[in-house]
Amino acid sequence: MKLFISGIGTEIGKTVCSAVLVQHFKADYWKPVQSGDLHYTDSHKIAAWTDHSICHPETYRLQLAASPHQSARAENIQINLDNFQLPETDRSLIVEGAGGLMVPLSDNRFIIDLIDLLNLPTALVVRNFLGCINHSLLSIMALQQRNINLKYLILNGDFPEDTERVICSFIEKETEIIRIPEIENPDKESIKAAAKQLTVTKLR
């Protein structure tokens, strides 16, 4: 299984959710673009939080903690989609994007274009906050318009019933739902516990 993890925005727990999936599926991990935090990257977190994980090197490692197109420009680098190649592995692979679907890699290429290029089914991470319904529905619509397979909707943390119902009403019947509990201080034990309890369901 190869799966691209995206989200409805930044700081909604994509890396924590990726770690749970890496642990659950005994998968490798790949972060194509790392912007900032090079001293403690998302790959470092996955390695610290999971057992026996293999983290493949990033295609782009950028120093500035900003949108990839801005970080690249600060270093006189042009991010080129042709430079991205899926790592070779016999195991499952979790690929984590940067921010949401429309985060720019350059002035005219976005994370959603990278997903399209890699031709991977996608998991969309959703977190509850004021405005998350709008962000979620727009993200789901964007994937549908590009005919990208939304394999999983990941509900990260607790949701009001009304919020969850509206968001889930927009997904196709083939899309499965993964619920990941609130993990305030991720570490190896909490990630393993969440991975062990992970369930995949459908609405209908």
C-alpha cells in the first residue's frame, strides 16, 4: 500500500497521523519537501515515535520555515516536479505532504499537483476548529475535481456530532473513515497505542 497524507491546513496533526499509520501498517515514510526545522524534521519525529521505521530522504530540505515556494526562493532553488521519485521499497509507504492541498511548491505548482504526479490514493486529515467544515469541504471538492482517490478521511481528535456529520456527508461511499484519538504529547507509547486501536469504517 502506498498512501499520500494531506490535510485541510497546517498544524492539524498530519505527522502524528502519519506516525500512527506507519506503525499500524508497518510502513516506510517519506516527506518529499521539508521546510524548516531541519534540526528536528518530520522524518526525525517518525523515527522517534515508531518501531522499525524506514524514513527515506527528502527530495528538498529547505531552511526557512515557510511555504515551500517561499523557502525555495530564499535559497535560489526552483522546486521541479520532475525531481520527485517514489522511493523503492517492498513495504507499504506513507508519503506526507506539506500543509494542505493548495500549498504552493512554486508559483504555479501545488501539493495537489504532486499527488497527481505520484498517482497515489490520498488520506485527508481533518481536525476540529472553527472553520474546519469550510476547509474540509473545499479540500474534498478539490480532490474530486482532479479525480484523485480519497481513500481515507482521517478524523484527528474529537468532533461535535454536527460537524462530523456535515463533513462526512461530502465523501464518496468508497472513502473509508479512520478515527485517531487526541494525542497531546506524542511519543512511542502513545503512537503505538493509537495504532493498535486503529479502526477503519465506512458510513454506509
